[in-house]
Amino acid sequence: MASFRMGLKAHSVPMSLFRNNRQKLAAALREHSNITANTSYVLLEGGREVSFNDTDVNYLFRQESYFQYLFGVKEPDCYGVLHVASGKATLFVPRLAEEYATWMGRLLTLDEFKAMYETEEVFYVDELSSFFEKAAPSLILTLSGTNSDSGLTSKPAHFPGIDKFKTNKDLLHPIIAECRVIKSAEEIEVLRYVARVSSNAHINVMRFMRPGKSEYEGESVFLHHCYAIGGCRHTSYTCICGSGVNSAILHYGHAAAPNDRGTVDGDMCLFDMGANYCGFAADITCSFPVNGKFTEDQKFIYNAVLAARDAVLNEAREGVCWVDMHKLANRVMLEKLKEGGMLKGNVDDMLAAGLAGTFQPHGLGHLLGLDVHDVGGYLEGQPKRPTEPWLKCLRFARILKAGMYLTVEPGCYFIDWLMDRALAEPELNKFLNVEVFERFRNFGGVRIEDDVLITKDGCENFAIVPRTVQDIENVMTTRIDD
């Protein structure tokens, strides 16, 4: 049986995973009234090599996610065709010059590609037009749809001569995106593996960090473990390694803020990092004191976020509305902040006024899979994005189904402009004990993020990291040296 595997220690991903995904998509397409199955084909274009500006150096290649979902191919510049009626798959690979072997390695034969990826046929890309001329399709389905997270639209596959055939770029997107929402048993095992690798890497980072270490040093420990131990050449997103006030910057770690601050005693660290294996993503956040011991203020905020996380994990299951889970998490967190003396008044009134958005300006979580913010959030026929200011950042608003895989990531942050706005607005200010609130102005933030599989009766957490104050302090008593 063919498989993808990065070395002897890493997880073996069977090519049957992708074959089963193709069959799942073909079956879904056959149910569509506008598609004549016997003479319709899906055409997907894989990712292309991208050069670094105008140089002869390329960015490290990652496969296009929809193409990965159906074919599991690691090479760039390929195409894939799926016959809707039979589920028969044809892979098209570039025809490379003999000199390629000198610089890049031996040229594989078409039969070797066929065996490697378990497709029924393999041809060269320059044979696409003749393939379709022989097949005489009534319709070629290409992929074009807007990603509800990025706002970017996928570009439909194209090859010289495609204009001779009838194509449709709109029908495929909502169907294939919905197929990706519910994970198969084989996909779940890959996701479990990459979450385990990421969890162990996070634990190593917690044991490594101490006052005086720079944020990027913690990032490097994470990257080394994921690659050296887990075979994960990629991360799923830019590592977020915020300490001190930087822990309140939700997407810290970007080019203008490259995890470059040196930590000091008393800092909270918020490290949001996830490995990627065979295209599948992990997304885990750990918050911890850099010196290994929580202060009373750090315990206060951390335990408020942990209570919100626990409440969601206790309630999340098939049939539950995700918007309700966000509201539950925010309610519990506000209650804990009130118990600790930061807030006053009725929690229902706080929620109605949108006070929760002052502390957690992002959604509770997102779908996870081949993309870190996976597809399927706001497809046609699904609930629309909420419009309330404290709910509008939710990345999906669906009713949960067994087989969905998602993050649960409540947070509490002290962000200057949001604090200033809350203090200036009477409808928010009336809930604040200003002296306590101001005490946390330079605190930073806390986020707890788990990767969770929804089941019929509950959920399973794939992030195996210490979560209670005591567990974190216990783990950090065992230090890792440089």
C-alpha cells in the first residue's frame, strides 16, 4: 500500500485517505441536479513553484489544499482529473527535461507516479487537451470560490485548449468545501498525530523558556522538535511567541514583529504554534509564566480563561450551536472576572452591552484541517456571520456535527485601545472597577487553545498539554538547557 511518510519515526499516511476523499466528492457531485455524472469531470490544478521575487530561489513549496485533499501529491505544477460517475482519477505531471535529473534527482516514470499516488491513470500535463478531446466531457468542473476567512478567491484551473470545452467554475466549490468539513477516520489519525507532535513541542518550549530568553528562542525549540522528532517540515502558520505586552497582540510574530523581544521575570508568555504534516494542521496555544510560577494576578486571568475553556469542552457535541458556545465561554469568563473584583453588575447586561469584546475581540475558534482556518465556515445554506460587534469575528456559526474538527480558544487580553474605549463609553464603563481594570493595562494576555474533535456525545481534545496552574508549574520544574 502506497503512503506518505517523512522518515521511519513519522506517521505513515496511506494514499487510501485521498482515494476515499475522491470517492466522497464524486458521490456528493452525483447527487447534484445540475451535473450529468457520466460525462462530467472535475479538474483541479495543484500548487505552483513560486520564485522569491526575481531570483532563481523558490519559496519552500506547499501543495494547494483542495488538490492535497483529493490527491496527496507532494510535487508542484500538477493537475488532477476526477470522473464524477466512476470516481476514476487521472493525475497529470509535468514533462521534465533530462537535465532535471542532474540538478533535482532521477525522473520518475508515469508508472511510478501511478503506484506512488494510487490513481488509475497518469499522463503528462501537456496531454490535458488531448485527454479531454478523447473523453468528450459534457461539463468540466473547475474550482472558484471565496474563502470566508481571507476574502480571497481561488483561481480555476486552466490549460491551453480548455476554451474548447464547456466549463463551470461555481458548482464545485460549495460541494468540495463541505466534503472537507467532516473528517474521515484516516484524516483524524493524521490530525491526532500532528497535534501530539505539536503538544510535545509546546511542553519542551515551556521547559526551555526562562527570564532572559528571547521569544524566537522558544520558537526555535518548537520548530526543531516538530521537524526532528515529528518529521513536520512545515508549520501551519507563522509562530506567535508573545511575551509581556506582546502576548496581547493576537497575530504577533509577523515580519514587523518577528518574535524578537527578550523576556523578563514576571512576564506571561502566550505561544501559539502548530506543526503541519502531509498538509494537515495543528493549532495549539499555551500561556505560561516565563519564570515557571504564576503570580496571583496571572492566576486570576488564567483561571478565568481556563473556566471558559472547560465550560465549552463540557458542552460541545453534535447538535450544539457554535455561536452559543462562544456566548457560553464569554459568560463564564465575565463571571470569573466579576468574582475576582474587576467587574461589577449583571453579567447578562454585560453581554448585551458587548463588554466581552473588550477582553476577547476574536471568535471562540475555527474549523481545522488542511488549512489552519479550514474551509466550510460560511458556505451557502449555512448560518450567516453574526453582525453583533462582539460576535462578528466568529469564523463559523454552524450547528456542530460529529466529525467536525475545530479549535476551542478563549482568551482574555488587555489591549490599550480597547481598554480606553471601554473606559470612555458609559455603557461599558459602568461595569468596570476602574482601579482593578487599570492594574492590568500592561499585563498582556492569556489564550488557551485546544484542537477538538466533535462526537455525537461530546468531544475529544487532541491537545495533550498541561492546562491547570498546578500542572504547568509542575511541568516547568523540569528545565531543558540550551
